[in-house]
Amino acid sequence: MTAFHIWTIGCQMNVADSRRLAESLEKYGLEAAQGPHDADVVVLYSCVVRQQAEDRVHGQLHALQQMKAARPHMKVVVAGCVSDIPDWRHRYPFVDLIAEPGQDLTVRDRLVDLLDLSERYRFDPEQAVRVPGISEGVTIHQGCNRSCTYCIVPSTRGGERSRPPAVVLDEVRGLVARGTKEVVLLSQIVERYGRDLRPRVLLSELLSLLDEVEGLERIRFLTSYPGDFGRDLVDAIAELPRVCEDVNLPIQSGDDDMLRRMKRGYVVDNYRQLIQRLRARMPDVGLSTDIIVGFPGETESEHQHTLDMLAEFRFDVVHVAMYSPRPGTVSATQMDDDVPREEKRRRLHDVETLQKRIATEINAGYLGRSVDVLVEGTAKGRWYGRTRTNKLVHFASDEPLAGRLVDVEITATEPWYLEGQLEPAAVLAC
């Protein structure tokens, strides 16, 4: 479970805001840490009204910088009052998020989206040192009107609401002006974007607008839902130059009876048809999914149907988790958690073993190929970055390549990453 710590200084408003944030994060499923050294994410509520208070904030940030150097995966968020945001970004590049006052999104929403982005997309390698700002998440839509029986999102984030295209464009242009090369558009159910706006806007239309932003190299989005994934969106991914051929499609189970108990609103064949449409337009499209094992009532036959589905669909990445009841959800209050933990662990291992074989076979097809990589940071003395289809690639170079697009020839493959060497004249214009 993700642990958080909140450090607060200043007025009673900061104190009240930090208390509400803590309560909201706990309701969402995070737990309070004993202190920053035990936390996965630290939120610092800043005050700059008096110099003494601002000096204490800067001192705390320097302490957090040392902690993050030792624990690179720790997230650092600054909220409250900030005097000169561009200056703070320059002085503290290790800060993952500065939640500027007056924005249309709450600190909690931006923080949870940051954590979701790290969980679903940014699989940084061991000992990674990510260069801040190269790839940034941008929330475009909040909430969910669906009622999956295991999910807490509708009760914690409320109904669906979209940010106007002009607001999203303004944020993206601001990020690009500060050096961002890639944006990941975030939502719990991203294809629903714009349906609540007047006039109505489609996600494919927003992608078309963002594709024209000068200086932006790549656009991704998550998380998807098959019932809302129209042909217009398939066409946008296939045709817009900056939109990456990378789709996250959480299916959760390969059994239709299980999907009905989860109230997912689709059957396996809906996914089959969507994947066929995607691969017909983009044969090498990167596909990832989510699987829950051990959901209440899951039989061995239903589990086997999930394995059969994974073997058929052959996702590049599978996020698999053992079911655990979330307080306040239908499954926690109305269903028995009747699959023993040992059995859940076995089923988890089944999925992991199968997916390792599939990923090994898929990645082996990249051997000898040249791929374009957006360089995001270093790990164990080498650069790393990702392809358009979200393949993690390691390579060596003495050149300062952070934030650059480079051509890399793949020389070795593993289930979870690729290794390569820079092509001659490898740095692309960006």
C-alpha cells in the first residue's frame, strides 16, 4: 500500500487543507506514514508570507532532495503558497509536482493522477534517475459514472467532468515552453472526455488540437474502456504523427460471468473486436492491460479463461493484482472474499509466468531493429527511454541526451526491456 506524509507550515488554511488531503488520501486507499523517510509520496504545504516560514520551507526541500537521491522512486509534491513558480522549478527540479494555487484541479486529484501515471506507464528501471519535465501527465477528465463493483473511484472522485480543450491546450503549451517533450493525458475513463462539455468534444478532436502544438513530440493517453473506444479514436492514433501507438486497455478478467459480477459492462468479445481493429490499422501497436485474480467467487475455470484470453490477445504488458476488498465498494460489502490468499498467489504466479513468456516472444522480434527512443534519464550508468509503443530501452552514450529523440539499434532483448546501441547520426531533430 502506498504511504504518504504531509509536512505543513503557515496559516490555518494550510493546516485545514492538509487535514482534508490526508482524510481524502486515506479514503482513496493510501496510508499515513510515520514520517518522510517511510513515505512513498511527501506533500509539502508551503508558506511564503514571512521570510522565516519560507526559509523553513526551503530547508525542508533540501532535506527532501537528499532523501530522494537515496530513494529515487519517492514522489515529492509542493502545495500551498509558492512565491515564484518558475524559480522554484529551476531550483528544485527533483519536485514531481507543484500544485499551483487557483487551478481547476484539487491537490488530491493531481496527486492521485501522478501516482496512477507512475503505476500504469512509467516503469522506471532499477536505480533510475529520471530527468524531471521530459514526460508530464496532464489531467483532462475526472470522475467516473460507471459502477464497477470493486472500484472506489466513483465515490471518491464523483461524477464525470472534463476540462475544456482551451484549458488543456494552455497547460500543454506551458509545459512545452519549459522543455516537456511528451504529455500523457490522464483520466479514469479517458474516452469519455468531452461528453459533458457544451458543445460536446471528442477525445479524438482534443488529440488533433494537441497534435498541432509546436515543440511537442509525443502524446499518450490512459486509461481506456472498450465500450467508448470509437473508430474515430483508432483513426486518430493511426494517423496523427505525435500520438503514440500505445493503448492501455484494462480488461480485468477473461471470463464473461466474472465480468458481469464486476459490472464491467462488456464481454470478452468486445475486447477481441477492438484489438482486431487496432492491429488492423497498426500491427505493432503496444497494448497493456490490467488483471484481477481471486475476485469473489472466481472459479478455477474462470481463472483458466483469463489465461486463455491472455494467450490469445498477447498484450505487451499485463498489470496483475490479487483482489483485496476496498471499504465502501459493492464487492467489499456484498460479496464474500472467498478465494484463499494462497490460491490468489498461485493464480497471480500463473499470469506472471504466462506473460513473461509472451513478452519474451514479442520483444525478441525487436532484435536488430532500429527504434526511436525519447531519452528520459539514466540507470546504472546508461541512458534509458521509451519507444512510441512504450518499450523500455537501455543504451550507452557519453553525449548529453536527456529529452532528445534518438535512433537505437536493438542488440539484446529481455521480457521487460530492450538493450541497444546508438545508430550513426542517431539524434533526431527535437
